[in-house]
Amino acid sequence: MYREYPTFTPEEILEYDRKSRFDDPLLSVEEQLAKHEQMLDEYARRYFGGPVPPGNKYKEVGSGETLKSRPEVNKVLRRIEKPDIKGVLIVDVQRLSRGNLKDAGKLIELFQFSNTYVITPYKIYDIRDEYDRDAFERELKRGNEYLEYFKKIQMRGKLASVKEGNYVGSVAPFGFDRIKKMYPDGKRHYWTLTEKPEEAVIVRTVFDWYCNDGVGVSTICRRLEKMGVAAKSGKVKWTPGAIYNMIENVHYIGYVRWNWRKVIKIIEDQEVKVLRPHAKDGEYLIFEGKHEGLISEELFKKAKQIRGSKPRSHVDNSLKNILAGLVYCKCGYSLVHNTYVQNGVELAAPKLKCSNQVHCKSGSVDYKEIVDRVRESLHEAIENFEIRVVNDQADSAKLHKSLIKSLERKLVKLKEQELLQWKAQTDPDPAKRMPEEIFKTLNENLRKEKSDLEEALSEAYESLPEPIDYEEKIVQFTDVLNIMDDPNVSVEDRNMYLKDIIERIDYRRDPYIQVTRDNYEKLGAPKPKRGLTWFAPPFEIELHLR
């Protein structure tokens, strides 16, 4: 049965596009997106009266497999919540997602309940209609099935390429550049590695320090940072893990590897999470590469032997800090928990200190002291919630909704006024009409006022705060305070409860100050009992609550 769809104006339409891995491989991302834009502009001129405004166009350069990994499509999905957006124009349905059924369900729900049409050059989908919704869902599923099939074919092709000695990674290891070479037939190409001299000398130096000088990985990190050597990330920041990855990387002896970091999906907190752990010996494949190595196999084997010979002491990895992952220094690094125990005897109280001690000189803080301060801040938060419950009329969400209703009423009156003006101007009796110039001026003023009001209303919708149940907050925060010191609750669980109500804690403390009997009054510090002591300036914290 033929169905009629509403007419649209260009301002009511959002345009979204992204380059798919199934597009013409000979075209660059920019060329492919420009080609699609031209096609959609022609469609918009024919059916909407003009192209979609630049501010309503969204182009995805990266092409992640899920909605979460595509920032531009998420901007589109947020904008369709506004009443002024009537449709989304795309080349085909699968540009929105080739993800799993969860993504498909989310798209269907958002377009259905926002009353937004999905417009392609071949069909318009009204997701509120069960037949259109079914067709839209089938298109998304078909795209997902084809994506899974394509990925299997692609993985088989990559494995065959690795067996030939080609490099299939997207980023070259430190010390190498990734270059393209042609096969003898001149029609196909492959990727391989070539030495990057300024980085290759660092790789050889690291192996020499580790194998011949007996330097540990932490010391190697500090040496590289003092030399100003930038890691692969571009930052002068090295970690022991990066050094271990280097001395275990077979690329440095002219080999290539496959399945060294395979993708593993797990369920955590009812969410699917993707992990890419490093494979152990025997869990990945090694093939002879087409590139030249940077070090000898003998040196590589020696590094592996040294690492395998180092004893691993048993470390108690159980969590001891209920604020783990919450407290951040002013420099941006997290605070770590340090204990001072020798032969089972505690030499000093545990402290939290910045993990960036090499560059940051912030003072440390007693663990108990900062926990007490957090507890005080949570008590203050509860008192604020109690005030908000009593003064419910001052709640920002209610005031905001009241503002929206006021704007909506004004907009209705302006529309009624506009309609009355037009009715009066089209009256059969010319004597009842106003002069054309006066009508034109009044009408333009009214339309501008209406446009400004619609814009203000749109901004009000966008900035509408989520309603907050302060009574529920009081109960939740009180429960967390009660379990903070409960020995029957594990540290891990107490940490989890705190993370439910606290997003992060910003910490600031100036470096410790040397205090003598001559300067203690000037510094406002206690008089030292001996000739020299250290004074810890007061620390500050700021809780960012959820």
C-alpha cells in the first residue's frame, strides 16, 4: 500500500555519513565522503528544496564496529531528541551501524520514540510503522551478518600474509617504520618493516644495558627519560611494561608474529568488555619476516634467559586502599598506596603519594588522614541533601521545567498571534486589512521573536538537568559511610561502594618544607625540637560526586 510521508525542510534534517570498509578501496576517506555528500545534496535539493545546512552534517572518519566507538553518530543520536529535528539522511541504513543486536535495538528505540524518520535515496523509514521498523531492522541485521563474514575472510587473508613474512600491524614497533612494497606482478602490495635509525639505536642500547650491563627495567626507564627519549606515544614517559615488551618482541630479530594479542570478550558488571592480553610463549605463531632485524638472535635469547632467571617473590596483591582509583594529584596522576613494613613490623603509617614522583613534587598524605577528610566531606554532602529536601521548591530541575513551560506558553501565544494577523490580512473586506508595509514589518518582527523563542526553548530542552532524588541520595551516602570502617566488608567492596557515589577526588598539597629554628615562625610551622625538620603544608581535596 502506498504511504505518504511528511514534507521536510533542510533545517529539519541531519546528514550522517562514514566510509565503510566495503567502499571503493581506491578512494581515500575524504574522496569517498565527498562523493556521498554530493549524492545526498542532490537528493536534498530535489526533495527538501535545498542542501542540508553545514551545521547539520556529520562525517565519521574512524569506523568502529559499535555505536560507542563512533563519536559523530552519537552526536546525531543526541540531536534527534530535540523536537526541531524530523529526519536523518544517510546513503544506506548500514552506515548507522553494522554492530550487534544491542546496537540495532538501541537505534530502533531512539528513532521510534523521538519520531525521527530515517531517509535514504531509496526509501524513507518511519520506525513507528511496524512494516518500516521490520525492514529497517532486517537491513541492520544483514549488515551485521555481512560484517562478521567479512571479518572471517579478512583474518584468513591476514594469516596468509603473515605466513609470507609480511607485517600486518597498523603501527610499526619502536625502532621501525612501516613501508609498502609491491609484489613482482606489480598489481598487489604488502607491508613490511624498515629500520628507523634514530629509534633503532635506542633499541640496541636497551638490549645492551639489560643483557651486558645488568641494568634493571626501572632504571632503564629513568635513564631514557633523563636522556629525553620519547616513547612510541610521543611522550617522554617509559614504563617497565614497555621495556619488557621490547625485549620479548621477535620483530627485532627479523621475525613476524600472529595472534600475540588476540581479542577476548568477557562479561563484567553485566556488560561485555573487550580485552587484548599479551599471549604467553607457545600461544602465538612466529614466522620469518621479510625485514632485517635490529639485534642478533644470541642477544635476544640472552635477554629472554635473564628475564626467566629472575626470581619472582610472592606479592600480596589484595586491595588495601578503599580510595583506590579515586584520588588524583593536581598533576593528573593517581595517588598510590604505600606501606612501610619490614619483617612483618609496620615501621610507619601507610601513606598516599603521587605516582609521578619523578616529575611531581606534591607532598604525600597519611592514608588515615585523607580517609577521615573524605568521611567529613560525605557528611557535609548529606547535610546539603537534607537542605535540598526541605527547600524542594528551589530544586534546579523544577525551576528548569517551569522555565520550559513558560517558554512553551509564550510560543503558543505567538503562533496564535501570527495566525490572527494572517487571517486579518486575508479578510475579504479590504477596509479591515492593514497597509502592506505595516503588515510586513509586524510579521517580520513576530517571526524573529518566534525564532528567538524556539532557539531558547531548544537550548532549554538540551540543558535540562536530570531530576535528583535527594532522599535516595541521603540513604545511599549514609549506607556508604556506615560500611567505610566495617571490618566485615572487604576493602574491594568498600572501594566499589565509594565509586558508586564518587566520580573522582582531586588532591593538592605543596611540597614539604625544610624548617629550622630560624624560619619556623615565618613559615607558620611548629618549632622544631632539633636543628632541622620537615613541615607538611595543609592538603586540600575536592570530591566530584556522581
